[in-house]
Amino acid sequence: MAVTALARSPRAQLRAARKRDPRQRRSVVLTIVMALFVLYSVVPLLWLIINATKSQPDLYSTFGLWFGKDFTLFQNIVDTLTYRDGIFVKWFGNTLLYVVVGAGGATLLATVAGYGLAKFTFPGKRAVFAVILGAIAVPGTALAVPTFLMFSQVGLTNTPWAIILPSLISPFGLYLIWTYTIDAVPTELLEAARMDGSGEFRTFFTISLRLLAPGVVTVLLFAIVATWNNYFLPLIMLSDPTWYPLTVGLSQWSAQATGVAAQPIYNLVITGSLITIIPIVAVFLLLQRYWQSGLAAGSVKQ
């Protein structure tokens, strides 16, 4: 028996060890599950990219996951940007406005408020914490109708402020910054800065903000994605198409392309959807770089 075991080749011994190791079997199952998740995420994007290169007739006569007879990507882009006097460009500009002002303002307010709640003590702090947790538990769609009624009474519906003002409030972002600040910004460092004569605002912008960079980037990314993909609030707040964001505008195009009196613009809907996701992908890749560098900052000490 011993001689037989010694006579085995190293490859056979490795296979036998793998059969006996349950962790190897679990890793294979995990690999299969992750591969299915990757396919579930990549296939819709692949379908969108391929079909954006097709003409209107090819969309209905060719296989969805393969290219058509004519490569019309550039023509589709031109038609999308110029359709109805360039209304898509207007929607794109509106979305950028809502994201820059709304998501940027939400990140700034969440950072300042979360930092203050984490590093300063005041009466009623626990009540504020409970209110924030309650606000996180309430879904945004449940507040859309009350927000519409409130904005209609003050005459702000059908204006950009109807989208920007609600976007400035991010309870989850505030909670994230609050909890992140507790460990990321040492209290001793703040006390040392105060002893050196640094004011609170100077300490925040020169010291604390750098330590909070990973958390701020995370909140900014969440706010950008939420504002860019916001659909229900603009749908009930806006009736003028010139103030539509991309989500509502493309939804209107899709309804026109698939309704009873369908218009031949389904290729524009697909191309517009592809153009819409490009900025989100670019922003994610850009912020990911700063996110990773911020997480690694200070990990190596001299």
C-alpha cells in the first residue's frame, strides 16, 4: 500500500487531494454562480451595443445578439441627436444640470452634516439619529406624491427646482458619512489642529476632507447614479418636454415606438439608451480610481 502511494504521480496525488477537499468543490460552485451573475449583467449590455448598430428593419429581422446587414451606428447617433430639433441634446443637458447641482449638492450637504454629527456633541443628537434612520427606511417613491403636492402649492412644479431640491436630500449619504467619519477622522488629530490655532472650517477642508475622500466619493457615486436614473419624480413633476431628463424622454420615445400608432424610431430609442449609459460608466471608472487611491492612503507607514 505504501509503495503504491509513493508510486503515484504528483498529478494523481493532486487530483486525489482535490477530491477530498470540500473547499475545492465549494469554489467550483461559487465560480459557476458568479459566472451566471456576470452573464446576467453583461448580456443586456451586449444586446444594447449590438442593436445600436442596426437599422430599423434589421431590428425586427435579425437575431438580437448578432449584427445586422448594415452597420448604421454612426447614422443612428446622428439621427438620435437631431431628431425633433435635437430634443435629445436638450434632455442630456437637463440631466447634467440635475446631476451636477442635485447630486453635487447632496454630497456636499451629506458630508458637512455627517461630519458635524459625528464629531460634535449637542442636545437631541440621538433624536436626529433616529430621524435619519427613519428617513432611510422610507422609500423615495412613497414621498413622490406628497412632494408633488407640496411643490404644486408653491408653484415649483414643471421647473428644474422640482427635481433639484428633492435631490439635495440624501439621508443614506448622510448616515454613511456619519458612520465613516467616526473611524476615519481621529479626534486626537482634530484636537491637535485646534491647539495649533486652526479653525473648524480650515480643519475640515484641509485635514478632515482628505481623510473622508473614500466616503465622499462613495456618496457622490450613489448620488450621481440615483439622480441620473431618476424616473418617477420627473415623471410626475414635469409636463413640459423641454425639461425632461433622459429617463423620461426615452420612455416617451419608447411609448411612441411601440404604441398603436407606432413610429419608426425604435432604433433611436436603443441608440439613445446606449448614449445615456456612457457617462455613467465613465464617471464610475473615474471615481473608482480616486476611491481606490483614497482607501490605500495611509496604509503604509514610514
